Amino acid sequence: MPRVRPGQSAAFAEGRRLREQAERRRRRHGGRPPRSPWLLLFAVPVVAGGASALAMAMIFSVIMVGVAIVASSAPLLVAGALTFVAVHRSRRHAALRHRSASVPAPPPPARPVRRPDLEWGKVRNRFHALRSAYAAFECDPMEVLRLPALADVSVPSTARFVDAFAEAQALDTDRFPPASHAAAFEAAVDRAERAWQAAREAAQRIRLSGLSPAERATVERVIKLLTTARDSDSDPERLAAYSRARSELAKLDRAGVIHLPPTAGAALDAAARGALPG
């Protein structure tokens, strides 16, 4: 056994005391050595950091799984959205159709009451306008000289007009006739109006083309005489021009070159006596 020095015996005794004290503490803690507070201070951050990293990893995994699910189901979502829009539109259109069907349609506009007497009056006014136009032509020697074919019944278009006009004239009545008579009168007026238009167009095309040069010269001379008589301020000159024109027209009428209507001859006679035509 080694030899113990006096100074060492005190140190040995202190060490033994510390070991015994540590043994008693160990027995109080169930045989486990006591944890150092410094170790706990170091372990808490490590454990907390590990838990945070694990939580972040789990969150990232959940996000990635969600993104994958959304990406894989995107066509289904688009198809679902389109289906929803189509169904919504169909329901809306059905509601509009139901609403329009439930609203009663407006009644058709009332037809105007047909007044045969008023319609016959309008047709009669048309005939009177045609008769006035025909009379104005026959009373104007200047117009007869410009359109001699319109006063010549040997021209087919003029003959057709004269016949249609005579038919309408025969059906004209002062009072509203029966329905059948009014219908016949309207048809006759329609034919007379068309015949008048055709006869005027034909006369405008013909004019003086059917006359010889000498006859055309005589007609042109009569037109100048009538123009002088109409525009002159001198009564003697005007009366002399009417007298010469009347004489030339009588020669043309006897020769069959110009068929002067009686009303046109009467207008010239009145002018020669000093009454100027209107």
C-alpha cells in the first residue's frame, strides 16, 4: 500500500466525500446521472430546429401534392366550367322563352274599313285628270303641230287610246254605281291611262318624220306664226299672224297632212277675233 502524505490525505478525503455525495444524488434520481443545464440549453434549439425543418418539409410536400392534383385535374375543371356555363345559358334561354310565351302577343292591327264609294271616287278623279290632259292637247294648236300623230286616229297607238277613252267615258257616272259597274269603270280607266301614255310616247318619237320636206316647212312656218301671235304686243301683228296661221292649217288639214281637232280650230278662230288664248 503506498504511502500517503499528510497533504494528500486531506485531498483524498475530499474526493471521497464528493464521490459519496454524487452517489447519493444518483440514487435519488433513479440511478440516472443528472442532466446538465447547459446540455438542456443546447438541446432545445437543436430539437426545435429539427422540428421546424420537418414541418417545412411536410408543408412543401403538401403544396407539391396539391399542385400536382390541380395540374392533373385542370382539363376536368375546364370541362366542368364549360358545362356549368352551357347549363346556365340553357336555363336562361328557357326562362326567357317561358316568359315570352307567357306574355300574350299583341293583337294584329285592325284592317282599315274598305269604302268602295271612296275608292270609286278616286278612280273617277283619275279619269277626270286624264280627260283634262286630253282636252288641253286638243285645244292647243301648237301642241297639235308638235305632236300631230297624237291627233291622228290612223296611228295605231292613238286609235287604241281613243277607243279606251271612249269606253271609260261611257262607264263614268255621277253617282256611285253597283260594284260590278264600278269594277268595270276602274278597269277601263286603267286601260285608258296606259293607252294615253303609250300614244304620247309614240307621237314624241314620230313628230314630223312622216311629212315631206315641204309639209314640214309649212308646219314649222305655222308654229312661228303662232309664236309671234302669242308673244307680240301689237294687236294688228298678232291678229295678222293668227289669220295666216289659220289659213295655212286649213290647207294642211284639207290635204290630210295635219288633222286639226275642232277644238284647236275654235281656239284659233277665237284668237283671230281678238281673244288671246290663255
